Amino acid sequence: MIPRTYARYYLENTPSLLWLLGVNILAMLVGVRFYVETMPEVPTFLWIFYLDSPAALFLATLSLLTLLTNLGNPLEGLPQNRALAYLHTLAFVWLVKYGLWTFVALNLGFSAYFPDLYDYWFIVITHLAFVLEAYLIPHYGKTTKGALGLSLVLLLLNDLLDYGFGYHPPLRYEPGLLLPIVTVLLSIFSVWLASRAFNRLESV
């Protein structure tokens, strides 16, 4: 968990929050550019599942945008409701899963990426930063059993589309059997981490 002091700095102050939002939006656009050459082969209605890392950043950006109404005030004063709990939970699990997935995927195909400065080091480091950003969210969001359950279902559906129907992110190697197995385990692990990181929303 990120210490509360650091979370307050990034989430309660206008300059730092706007900087974080700007970085997310820029990174999301860079991610979409990475996928864009292969997107015509993917049905439009599946893009939200195909664009794994950009989708994670999109959800994180929506989650952070909910803080704009609270700028200058303590995080404890933020409104909480079921819809927000679902959004914050989805943002957390997508960031964690695809931050870790990218690290695993590039290291399983290590020889195809290393030691390229951008295609290995930059991508690995920036995607591990997804996990750090995810741990900002429990400082202002809550979760519910329904949000956790839906997150798991959607992540596993994404895994099925990726490896059952071939819509996984572009790789420089064939994923084989190990990567799909690890991906499913990461889906479960990400939801478990969310269940541990978030406080539960009280019944309203």
C-alpha cells in the first residue's frame, strides 16, 4: 500500500492530480498507437478488451476524474456509492493485471525484446508503474462483493477472448500454453489483491 502521505499529495492537490491525469492520458494515447495497426482485424465492439493496457489507463483516468470535485479537501470527504465502487475496483484490477501481465509476457519472450531500450526497459518499467498507481485508488475508493465478482468475470472473459479467440496483445512470439495459464492466474490474483486493498462499502 502506498503511504497515506504520498497519496494525499497526489490526490488532494490540484497540480499533482492534473499532472497524474495528464500522464495517464498521454500514456493511453501512446498505448493505442501501439495497437492501432492491428485493430482493423478486431471487431470494434471488442476493442475495450483488446486494448488491454490503454483500457486500464482509461479506467484509471475515469477513477481519478472523480476526485476533481474534491480538490483541496481531505480524501475522507469524498462521496461513496455503489457505482463508484464498481469503477474504482475495475480500475484497480485492470491496472494491476496488465501491469504485471506485461512484465511476465516480455520476460517469457525475453530474447525477443531484451536489451532494446524502448521495447523492453521502457515498457516494463512503465507497466510496473501501473501497479503503483493502482494502490492510490484504495485511498479514496471502496469496493463491494458485486464489484469484485464482476471484475473477475470480466477479466476471465478477456482471457478467453485473448487466448481462445486469438485477440491477445501483439507479441513477438507465440504465447504457447504457459502465458495463458499465467494470465488467468493474474486475473484471480488481481481481484484477490483488490479484496485485500479496499475497504468495503457500507450498505446504502
